[in-house]
Amino acid sequence: MSIISELDNQLNQNSFEAVTGNVSAQTKAVFKIRVTRVTAAIAEDLPYAIFGRNFFANGYGTIIDVPTGLTLTVTNGLITTTPALYGTVTLSYTDGVNTDLINITSQGAAPYPALLEATISDVFKVTKFRLSTSAATLDQLDQDLAVKRNSLFGKNISNTITIDSFKSPDQFQSGIVDIPLEVAFDKETALSGNMIQGANVTLNINMDVTQIRKFNANKL
């Protein structure tokens, strides 16, 4: 069996399986994705998506359900006139009059646009997500997440994650929720959700990576 076929089989197994604890999995890397709703000119929650590189190319048209009456434009890294945003993917929503921005960045890894591009060939598995937000925006943790996998030929799989169900009385830190969810990210897989109304609302998504496969010169 080829490396690509073997990897494809592994990634298709338990990609959306919630786990309560995988003691055999050792963390290989930890990084954070930060999603920030910069402005609040539009009076509704706005959706976002991370990863899913195949569908970034068409503005996440098959991943993000754009609210009625709004138009979404996705800007990546160098496709901007602002050097400070080179390491940012920006989702810009407009209703024809007002515009709201959602910025997506990464910490503890390559800049997010580079990380996104790497998933065209490289894949990784996450077995724990830690979500956090500020005390002033705790309602952000009431928003569901969804793991979506869309194939190139139209097959769609979606699994909703209700963040509220993972809140525990044992978690004494307000604004933090740990989710033991096992997800393999590749170019066809995205994590999506909604940012609540409000300026400078930030959702931090920390990911524990337990498996990494890179397609690079080491394969020669």
C-alpha cells in the first residue's frame, strides 16, 4: 500500500470521534488559533472557518453559510496592502453599507496563512481542543462548533460540537472549556463556528497535536 493510500485510510478512521481520554497519545506539538471579530457594525453573529484549504480557494463557499443579505470576502496574507496583516486571514462581511472583519491568526506555529497552505500536503491529528475567551464575552462559548469535511467530488460530512456540553463544574477557570475531540486535519477538513456580536471579541482555540505527517523531501 502506498504512503498516500495508507495515510488516507488512517485519516478516514475516527476523524470525527469524540474521545474521553487517549492515554497512549503523546503530544507532539501545541499551537493556538486566534479568531477575533474586530468590529460590530453588523447586528448579527458572523460565521468563520479555519483550515479546509481546498475550500479557502473559493471563499469557503461550501463551508461557511453566509447570512442572508451579506457578502463575504476572504483575504489571505500577502493579498493585502497592510504589512501588519501578512500573517492574517481576514473574513470581511458587508451588507452593502456596513462592513465587519474577522481576523484569524496563529501562535506557537507558522503564521496562519503559511499553516493553512501547508495543509495542502501535510496533515496532523488533534486530540484535545482548549477554547478560551475573556470574562466579558463568555457567551462566545455558547456557540456551537462544527467539523466539516467536503470531498472534491461533492461528498459532505459534518459533525456538530456543542461546547456547552463540555463545561464541567470541575473547571474552575471561567472562560475556558476543554474538549477531548479527536480530529484529523487535512486539506478537506475545516472547523467552523460563529463569532457573537461585539467589537474585539476573541476566541482562542488551543490544539494538542499527537500525530503529524509531512510530505516533503524526507519521502524521497
